[in-house]
Amino acid sequence: MPSRILPEHLLQRRDLWVGTRPAAIAAEPTGHAALDRLLPGNGWPRGALSELIVPRPGVGELGLIVPLLARMTQAGRRVALVAPPHIPYAPALRAAGVDLAQCWVVDANQAADIIWTLEQLLRCPAVGAVAGWLAMADERVQRRLQLAAEHNGDAGGAVGLLLRPLAARQQPSVAALRLALQADAHGTQVEILKSRGGRVGHSVSLVMP
Amino acid sequence: MSDLRSGPLWLCIELPALPLEALALPRAAPGEADSDGAHCVVYAQHGARRWVVAGNHPKIGTGEALGSVQARYSDLRVLPRDRAAEAAALQAIGCLAYTLSDRIVLIDDAPRGWFDRPFQAVAVDIAPSLKLFGGLDALLERAGALMATQVYRHRLGVAPTLEAAAVAVRAALTPVTTLDTLEARLSPLPLGVLRWPLPAQELLAGTGHASLGDVLRHDAKSLAARLGREFPLALARLLGRAPDPRPWFTPPARYRRRWDLDAEIDDWQALLFPLRRLFDEFEAYLRARQVMAAQLTVTLARRRTEGEHFVLRTTSPTHDTDVFLRLLRERWNAHPPTAAASELRLRADQFITPPSPQTQLFDDGQQQGEAWNALVDRLRARLGDEALWQPGLHADHRPERSWMPNGDTQAPTTPLPPRPLWLLRRPQRWTPRGPVSGPAERISSGWWDDAPIDRDYYREPTSWVYQDRRDGHWYLHGLWR
């Protein structure tokens, strides 16, 4: 075991990364315990982008992020959904524990508007989480958004979620976390495609109400 | 000089080139002062006579006949006076002068006859503010700095009466601060500085009166007999022996500003420059009235047309017009104006008196709130007012009406069967792949208005579907996750 071999004073160093131990990552719990266990920091990374590959609307993407929205809004932080494909249904959000007074939706059609809106929201210190449905996002755009997400790093930073179509799965991504979603019989199959500071390749099946 | 003054002390800010500066002209840069194309003069007209009242050519003086000037300089631009623009500019400077004192008089004297200049000035009673600014020198410095931010040339004069302050400007006197010395300081001045009507001035000059002192030697009765009753009164007011009532200038209750552009401009970036000047004026107006605005309408138009309106709204009222300018830039970035403009208009009708600020030492919440309000303004400016909304509740059993954009976010939850997280904007036709099972939720409602429904809802694994009981068709209405 490396922790026995290394002298104690080396282990104290923050710039030394020991392979078997996940790096400390600021994160917000996803609300799904099975998924949290697989993620570094046990949740959505804060001040970073996470990418969710969604083959079609309704495979469980909203069910996956609703616990985050509920947690954030109940803590008094604002959350925003940008360019969602359907109407986020207020009675269901309310039943899932989301404080609607802190929940905002932005309608935008043009990719440029969506990207600009996401950037503005991610930079705002008053916003806790942003989810954006974005079909086209090349690496340049992703870096822009990643920078915006890091903008408020001191204050903890916002959780940035990008919901991307299946075609995006093959594209390179700068996101700190990439998940691929698929509907299965009882809920949603989540596969970890990329996880900065964590391990990839695992899948977990989440049961959703 | 003691700080406690009994009478007023007037600061007169004369704007000698206002007829020119009130117009939207590109200012001649110092380097290109020799090229004639950059020069223009503004003329006044009476009957068939036209004469120069302001200009930026070094060899053309005011009062020259326009014909002779045009004969000498063929490519000079000549423009008539625009009285409305001059009045608006004078008001704007009046608002600006509110930072010095709240006792302000606008002076807008027409030319007294052919080939005379108008006299346009803002007079401020600075006596109440002397102590605040730390004496006359500091206040004059402040006034100079204030005017330096503007495009207007100015001359300053200080005297204990309003009329004497105007005379002090015209005669370039150093400040006269006490009434006792006023007569002695004014006596040697030539008669012309009084700006009395020309017939009276000529009569006095023709009878051997060279200076003001010569006129002051006469008693009031003989002066009134020869010139008219108003002249001894004018002298008494000049020397502070009679009250000189004038209407105080107060900023108008509603803000209107029109700005004629030199030419039609279709590039909105180029419009930002004159707009900045107008926005600065608006800010001076807001500060003068000590109010804040939450809405400002900018109109781009061709001459005397209705034009295109841009309504700028801020979530929290502000007196910082940079906010409005940023919103406008954001808006035009996304949707540029459709037509070229030759006229800009600013309009604001509603103002809010700011509440007294209650700040806390550590108030992250308020800072975040301000950041959020500014963000909402930016988003709405670019995407439109409707683009940003909050999902809210609405008391109605029909699924498409039990929510509402910006509806109630606090309403108590009603015990309903589970609802899907996604609702389709419009139900889609759906074909069952097998028998649809499970308990149905019958929603039959709305018979009292235009959208009655009568449906049986079923819960499928991923979707929320219903059968319309009136036609038997199946529809997809929601997605569960």
C-alpha cells in the first residue's frame, strides 16, 4: 500500500496526488447515492462543466438533476434551465421539492443566444446551478463555458450541466464529468464516460419514481 | 470674507458658443483646424439679414454678416440656429449645475438687434454652498471641472447680484464678492456690457456717457424721464438696491430629449457616441431631481417620423445611466435597429425616489441580489422580456393550465396523483403499442370556458398519455423523468 511506504510529511503535501485516493473536488451531491459513490467528490463538480449525453428527451435527465435543483433552491440559491426541450412542469417540480421561487427558465432558440446565456448565468455569483440544452458546442464554446463556470471559483462556483444529444458522445469534450444516459425498464442507466479525478467505465442503474 | 453671508452670491456660467455646441456636429480636432471642411458657423436671421452668432473658424467673429463670410470662405458649412436644441442644452447644463446649488436661473437672451450675439448662461446662487465646498476658490474650481467634462465652452463671473454676475462675465471681471465694492468695480466698465436695448445705449453714448459710472451719476428720476422707467430699476437691481425676482429653474417632471443627428446613421455603433452624451445628460437630470429611473425609452427616427422604440427596463431602479447604455448595447447586439436614424429621442416618465440606503457590513445576499437583478436585465435586453420566466402554479385541474409562467411559486400543494417532470407544449398524437393498463385518472374540467377537456390519463413507463373521451384518440402529454 503506498500510504504505508510514503513518509507522513509527503502525504501532507497538497500538490502530491496519490493514485488510489481521489483528489479533493468541490462537489454537490447528486441526490442519487449509487451514483455519488462513483463520482470523485461524491457529486456534481462545482465550478466546472458536466456533460450529460441524452439520446432523446425524457430518458431521465430531469429526474437525474431534480434532486440537485431541490437542494440548491431550498438553500436559497437560484437555479436556471436554459432552452429546455419541453416545459419543466411546475407541479412536478414542486412535488420533487424544488422551491419554485428560485427556479428560472430561459427560452432561447439560437445556439449563440444559448451559449451567451449559459455564460452569463455561470458567471453570476447568485446562481447555484445551470442546466443548458445545447445541441452544438465545439471545443471553443466548451472552453468558454468552462471558464465561465470557473469564474466564481472562490465562492464555490456554480454547477454547470450541459445536456447534449447522442451525436456529442463521439466529440472531444473539456467537461470535468461526462455521463451517458439511457432509459431502462425501471429508471435510467447512467454510464460514466469521463470523470476528472475519478474512474471511468462504470455504469449505474438509477431507479426513478 | 466671512463664511456667513447674508445675501446671495451669483455664479454666472456663460456659454458663448452654445448655438454651435448644441448641434450634433463633429468637433474639429485641434490638428485639422486649418482644413476648411471642418469649419462651420451658426447664423441668426432677422428679416433678410443673416449674421454669425457662433462658429469654430478662428478668423470669423460673431456678428459678421453671413454673406461676407461666405464670400471669403466658400466651403464653410452654415447652419441656422436651432432654438429647441439650444433650450434643451441649456436645461441639461441647468441640471448639471444642481451639483453646485439648487438655486438656479437659466438666462436665454435673444440678440438685441441685427448683428448682435445672444447671451445664454446658467446662473447659480452659490452663497448657500460656499461653506460646503470650502470657499469660493474651491467652488469655482469645482465648477470649472464640472464644465470641463462637457463639450461646452464657458466663461465664469461672480457677483452679488444676478445681473452684475452677467456683467462680470461679459467684462471678464475677477470675482466681486461684496455689495460694498460692487459699484466701484462696475463704474469703469463701458456701457455695452449692460446689454441694454440698442436705442437706449445709442442715446446714452450720443450724449457723452462712456462708462457705467457716467450713467450712475444721474438720479433715478432724470434717467426715467429720458430713457424710461425700467432703466433706473435695472440699475437698482444691478447694484443690489432692488430685489430681482426670477423664476427658479427646476428640472421638468417628465424627461424628453430630442437630438438631431448631423446625417443619417445606419451603423448603431456610431449612434452610441451621441447617445452617451444624452445618457450623461439624463444622469445629470436624475441626480438633480434625486430620483431613479427603471425605464427609459430610446427612439430612433428619421426626421419627424414615429420611429423605432427601444424600451429599456431595469429590475431595480437606478440613477447610473451606464446600466441603460449597456442594456441598449446588448439589445442592439442581438437585434440591430432596422432602419437608419437621423434623430434620437429619449423619454422617461416614471421616477422613483430612492429609499434611504440600509447597508449592512457583510451583506452577501444583497450583493447577490444586485448581481442577479443586473443579470436579469441583460438577459431580457438580449432575449426579450418573455424569454425569462419562472415556472409557477395555477389553480386549475387541467394539466396544461395548472402551471403558468411566472405564476404562483408559493401556493400550497394540492394532493394530486403524481405529475410528470416534463410537459409537452402541445399534446402529440400517440399510438398505444399494447393494451394500456393501470388506473386511469379522469380529468374533466373547463366546461365553463373555451378549452374544456374530458380525458383519461394513464401512466406508461416513461410517458404520460391520455385518451380523449370525446374522440377516442390517444395523446402523449408528458414525460416522467
